[in-house]
Amino acid sequence: KRPYGYSSFGYDLSDHLNFGKDNVIVVKTDTSQQPASRWYTGAGIYRHVRLVITDGVHIEKWATFITTPKVSSERATVNIASKALNAYIKPRDISFDVKLYDDRGRLVGSKSTPRTTVAERSPAELNVDIPVRTPRLWSIETPVLYRAVVSVLSGGKVIDTETTNFGIRSFEFVPATGFWLNGKNFKIKGMCLHHDGSAFGAAVPLAVWERRLNKLRELGVNAIRTAHNPPAPEFLDLTDRMGFLVMDET
């Protein structure tokens, strides 16, 4: 069960499956204990549900984090941290391969880790820095996104891959002058948005969000505060692509 409907969650179903037979998986909601709130939260399944099939060695859910600790117009450092799990009951040899691509699909950096032996039911951690020369910086005017592809190899074969989009940028808040992005000072003009789409309810098609954000941009909006709960991941992907700053409270 999941008592809080806004946060992503997942379950390992391996121990519940009947291998070699047909399986029926039922996903349902029961809001009888908390049927309502002070605003419309939605009822039923209003975000994506996926069945993910992996090898026994795989990248853990939500284990990949990408940061840009050093940024300039000449050079940026991209840090990629992740974790792979060996769920087998015997040790396995694991290595990582990381590739960075720009918005035109060109390879701009890569790094591979040495092969290491990981104990049974244990994780292997990845933490590498990759330099990127003359990066195209993400901004609200030019929301350029790079792509990091993290692969896990075992036995000389790629057995799991995860792709993460990210922007290269630097930002800070200065008490005397406010917000700075890539060395540029400007005012944040934001809107507070709940996760629902008004008359569309809580299961909001992405095109509805795109239209809504375009209309808000016409009013001068450049930032969104996701009031007050975790937004859908695809909403954050959309704001990245469209060039909106986001205050994600969680």
C-alpha cells in the first residue's frame, strides 16, 4: 500500500510471481480512509503505472543523481552518482560505463570504471566527474538539455541502462541583489500550481500542461512553485525542456 498518493513508489514483485505461468497483477486504489481533502487531490490512478523487468544486476530505482559543481562558459564538470544492485545469491563482476551527449546527439564525454566484484545482494556505487568543454548552458531563454547514459556491465555485456536529461547551469541567491543564473541577475516571476489540471482533474495530459505553461509565459511567468506536494516526473521534464525555473518543495 501507499498512504501518500503524490510520491513515486515501487515494489519488487519477484517473490510474488509464478515463473513459467500466467500472472495477473492488479493495481487499484482505496480512498475510504481518506476520501477527501481541503482541495481536490484526485482519486483513482492519476499517474503513470509501469511494469519494469530487470536483470538480477540492475541500476536501483532513483539512484542516479547528476550535478554540475563547476560551471563556466569554457568548461563544466558534470558529476554522475548512481548505484547498481547485485540481487543474485552469489557474487558478480560489475563495471559502469557513462556517456554524455549534447542536445544535438554528439558524444561530449565518457568514463568507464574498472571491473569490481560485488557480493551477493549488495550494491556497487558509481561516482565520477566528466569534464565538458564549451558547454551550452541551460537558461530560461535557451533551455539546453544534455543526456547522461549510465550502463551497467556484467560478464562483458551491458545488462542495464538508464538515461537522464540534465542542464548545465550555475545559480545562487545573493541577499543584496536576489537570484542569479549563469551570472545573470533577474527577478523570479512565479506561479503556485497544484498538481491537478482544473477541469481535467488529477490525471492531466501533458499537452494540457504545455498549453498552460505557454499561456503563463505570455503573462511574464518564468518560474513555478509546485504547491504543495511532489509533482509528476513528466511535469518536471516538461519545465526543463520549456525553460521554467521550478521550486520543488520536496
